[in-house]
Amino acid sequence: MKQLLRILLAAVGILAIVAVAAVVYVTTFLDPEDFKPRLTAVIEEQTGLNLALEGPIAWSFYPRIGVSVAQAKAWLPEQSQDDTSFASVQHAEVSVAFAPLLRGEIAVDGLTLDGMRLNLVKNEEGVGNWEPLLERLAEKSNETAETVLAPASAGPHADAGNLSVVLNIASVEVKGADIRFRDEQSQTLWRAQPLNISGTNVNPVRSFPLKVVSTLTKHNRLDAEALERAPELTSDVNLETRLRLGLEDEQVTFENTQLTTRTRRAEASDPQQLSLKAAEIVIRMGEQQLSVREGVLDAGLRHPDNWQGSLALALTFGLESDWASETAQLKDAQLTGPDGLRVSGHLNIEQLLTAPEYRGQITAAPFTLRPWLSRAGITLNTANESALRDVAMTSPIEGDMVRIALPRLSLVVDDSTFTGELSTALDGTQLAFNLEGDQLNLDYYLPRPEAAQQASRGLLRQAFAQTDGALLPQEWLSTLTLEGDVSINQLVLAGLTFDKARLSLRGESGNHLLSAFESRFYDGELTATGSLDARGRALEWQLSPIISNVQVAPLIESFSEEDAPLRGRFNLEGSLTTEGNSRGVLTSNLNGELNARLTEGAILQTNISQEMCELVAQLEGQGTVREWHPDTRFERFDATIQLRNGVASSEDLSITLPGIDVKGDGEFNLNTMNFITRANARLVDTADAACQVNPRLEQLPLPVRCEGHIGDDKAQWCGFDRTAFQVAVVDLLRSEAGSRVEEELEERLGESLDRIDERLGEGVGQELREGIRRLFN
């Protein structure tokens, strides 16, 4: 930067001397056209450019002495004049003030370039066509710059024709410039056109005002202009500042800088606005350092699809950078925005120019995350409308141009607090985390159930509520490398509480494993392993759950408003598979097998043994005097559940009671939420029989049938299967009495069944039916 500024300033001085000499020489001795060869020779000697002056040379005398050139073109040494010129100008003029000439000084009064064209090219190897020119200028102008830029007090110089140059240009103006940059490495074409630059009282000691206005465009292919393609990016740039050159201490300072841009992409209608303000920007060329004091970056962002109006963000910061050591420090940074956004921190950057790496600290004060997700195009439909309204975090931050990590993260999300570490690739292909949390109620963040489903807190209704949206982003999962561990003291999901839950996820290239899930679960344990394959057309799921010694009563009461009809310890294991990415599809493709067992159990507030014994006694015309326990205790309950395309069925439902065996079968369609269950209870003559049984009645079943839809009235679900019972009794008695008493048996049985129905209606049977119903809700 130092060399470039010195070269440019030297070029201005050289041009001023040449202009003055040309005016004096040409007006006295030569025709203007005779001066062209000498002028082109000087330019070639100093820069190496091949100059062609196609227009006339003109001069002026008072109050300014100056020279102007029209239609000038210049080619690089390796170019021929058949090539597009490296630089050209439609009109150039340099003037010096007349009065200083009387004191032996040259004071450049004005410099004007009108219609300048500059063609910059970087080849596929990354070498710019301007680099040889800068090297040539550096060789030729180091000593020349010291001569032509010396102040008048230094005395006359022979090289300047016994005149000294005072660099205090009253006006510098570049009008309608067109700068093109072809980057063959990235196949992009940049263009600044029109570019207008103006400055007044330009001098090497004091600050002077500088203004730059331009329109910058970008094409993503080199032949885009020839094909008349619209640019992919257009930006209106406006810079206003005061510039102090400080050549003696090799320091360039921009004071009270304000840079504004309005950038529009090809497909966007509204521009994105950025504004940079800084009290001071200092470039120390000798030390190769850059500093920014009291920087403020304001943004007015627009996204017509995700939000209305402009999103206002502001970043305040300070900056210190050292190009030689490739380091930078972003200090006292604070980002503010709507909805309480306030993020602060600092960064230290190393290997700045080669492979940047950064470390620092970041803190986000409590703010509302929901509207920010909405602005990102994420529509939330959470059961709790206050979810994600109080989010805060703090952590060291580190990373590079590929990844970002939060190694000691403290995160607060509503009522939950997490600590640990989190890292991710910037392109989203890698995610790793190890977090510990105190509590998390996932029900707050799951989709809000429909109105009809809100009427019931039934587990099945919540678990199988139909939604059409995709549950997981399959495209992202297909490329994701995942390594995650989460531990939560208390996790709530679907109204169920998981204590000391631990989850481990591992995945690579779309194949993800639930390597471990462990939790204390209602005085028992819940573990599971599984997998998710996102590499194919549809997501493929596999889950192997194991439930051990879980207390049934508190489990049922956690999602039901009524007292639990059962107690006991529940055990289950098996394997499930499905595919799809929505609840409806996943349910219809659900397959597998589960083995369920309930031990130390009892049906509460209903004694089936009492019901059976009283029923038998009534059939035989007798009564019972025994005192009965209010509950039905049973030794164990077993069932093998088969799932086929979303339909769960079992043919071996079995409950073992003292002196009573209960066998049954059933089916539950998870797609339609319809169910049917048939159970038969039989008295058996065993040592622990509930009552004395007539051998003729040992095989007589008490049939119960439950059928309906999960949304029907519970009172209509289950009932005593009168028809099945009547057929069983008739078959039993017919085998003993023969057909001659068939009509009498049917008549007596009908009367008995009426009395049984009356008893069932008194409450005991109703409790039995309600107990069975609660198994399904």
C-alpha cells in the first residue's frame, strides 16, 4: 500500500512537471503535435507502458498553466496495439497555478481524468496483469518521488528544471471511469462503472475531503456481458471521508469515514443496505498494520419471502490488525437488533491472510428466538406459545473458515439450562455436541395438537396425531456426520417423565445410529438402540426398546386425568422398523414384534374372582358369604404383539389369577385408531381356587368384548358378550341334558343373564369395563 501510494503521488508529480515543461516548451518552440513523441517516450521510460495519443494536445496560460490530452491509450509491454488497451482516457488535464511559478514553485492546481478505462486481469495462476507495471514503477519512482514531491523550502532541483513541486492540488477529479476486473481463477467479472472520485486541497500533510461514488457489478461467468446477461450482483457504493496521507511517517488515515452500499441480487427486488462509519481508520504502511476506532456497521436487510420491511442490525467494534504477523483483534464487538438481540464479545485471529483461525468469547443476553426463526423461514407450531422466548448463552468461541466451536457453552432455553460443548461445520455437513441439562419439557416445543385432540390427554392420541409435514430434514441428514451426547436430569415427553436420561448419537454419510438411550422411568428403567438411514429414497427407521420393571400405575396417571385401573411392574422388549418422514407414513409402515409382561399386578377396585364366583353361584341358585379384596390380584400378564403395516395384534393375551385363567386376543389399528379385543375368563379347580366350582362350569367362559374407535365415548367401548356367553352355556348344558331341555335352558339362561346385566349395571361390572378401557387410553 505504501509503495502504491508513493507511486501514484510520484506519477502526479511527474505528470505535473511534464505538463509545465510541455506548456513552456511547446508554446515557445514546438507545434503541439511535435511534442507527442517526447511525451510518449517519457511515459514509456517511467512506466513501461506503450502510450498512443490519438487526440490533440492543448494548453492554457492564465490564471493557470496547464496541458490537456484527448483520446490517450496505453498498452502493457507484452501487449500489441491490436489487443484491448490496458488503460485509456477520453480527456486528461493537469494545471498548475501561475503565481507560485514566480516564486520558483510548481503548485499543481487541478488534475482531471474524464472517461478513464482500466482493464485488470488475473490469470488462472493468480497473477495480475498490473503486477509488472507496479514493479517497474517501484524501480523507477523511489528516487524520483523524493525529488518531485519535495517542498519548495528544500530548494530548487535540477531534475525539475530549477523548479520545486508543492503537492497541494486544489482539485482532483475522476469522472465516468470504468474499471473492469476479470478473474479467470474464479470465472467472475467485476466492474466499477461509472466511478467518480473527487478531492480538494490534496496534500501530503493535512487531511483533505475525499468522495467516491460508483456502481459495482458482478457476473459469475466471463462472457456474461457478451451474452447480455444481467449481473448477479449490483451494488451502489458511496464513500465520504477525510484522508490524511502522512507520507513522512508512512501512515494513511481516514477520518470520520462513512461508507454506504445498496446491494441487489439479480432475483431480488429490494436492496440490502449496509453502512460503515468509523471515527478513524489508520493504515501504518511501514508496520503493515490497520486499525479501526469506533467502528459502527449498520445493516438494513430485506427478505420479501420471510418478513416484511427492513431488518435493522447494528455492529459496533474496534479493530487492530497486523498484516506482517497475520493477526487481528476484533475488540468490544456488540451486535444489536430487534426482539432484544444483544450479542457481545471479542475475537483474536491468526494466519489472517493464509488460513484464518480465530479464538474469543461470545455472549448473547436473553432475547426472543421465535421471530428470528420465523425470519429464517422456519415456521413454529409449538404447543407452548411462549417456547423459545427466553434464550441466552455464553461461551468461548474458536474455529476457522471450515468449522466453528463453542467449547465451554452455557445455554439457557426458557426454563432449561445446558452446559457442555458444541461444534459444527459451516457448510452443515458435521455436527458434534456433548451437553448436560437440568430439565427439558419437549412437549412445549412439539407441534400443537388439533382442537379435537386437545380434549384428551391420552397417550395414543398424542403419539399418533396426524401431521403432513416432514419430521426431519432428510437432505441434510443424508450428508451429515454426527457425534452427539446429551444427558438430562429430567426429560418430559408426551406427558411422560424420564429421569437421568442419557442419549448417544453417531452417524456418518447419512447412516445414523442411536447407540444408546438410557433412563430411569417410573421406578424402572428404559433403554433403547436404533438407527436411521437417510441415504435412500425414504428414511428407514429401526428401534429396539427395552422396558424393565416400570410401575404401571404412576405411568398411566401421568397422561390420564383418572386414577390408574392397574398396578404392577411392566416389562417389554422387541424390535420395530418403519420408513417415511411423516407421522402418517411412519405409522402405516410400522412393523415388528414386542413381548410384554406385567408382574406383581392387580386390577384396582374390581375383583374379577368375586364376580366370577357370584356369577357361578347365581347360575346354580346359591349365594356366597366370603369377604373379598377390593382388587383383582394376578400373578402375571403376558402378550406377544405383532405389528404389520401399522396394525398391532396379539393372539396370546394371557392373565393368570388365583383359580381363574383369562385368555384373549385383540387388534389395534394405528392408522384408523379402531380396535377390537376379546377376552374369556374361566374358573379352574386349583389349590388356590377363588371358590368351589362345579366341574361342569370349569370350562364355562365369562366373555368380554371391547370394540370401537379411540375417539368414541369410553362408556361404549367394552361390555359383557351376552351372545357368546349364552352359546357357551347352552353348549355345555346341552351336552349333559340333551335337546329335550334346550328350550327350557334357553329360557332360564335368559333370565339369569338379565340378572347378570342388572348386577353389571350396579357398578362392579362397570368398573371392570372401565378398567379394560383404560388400557387403551
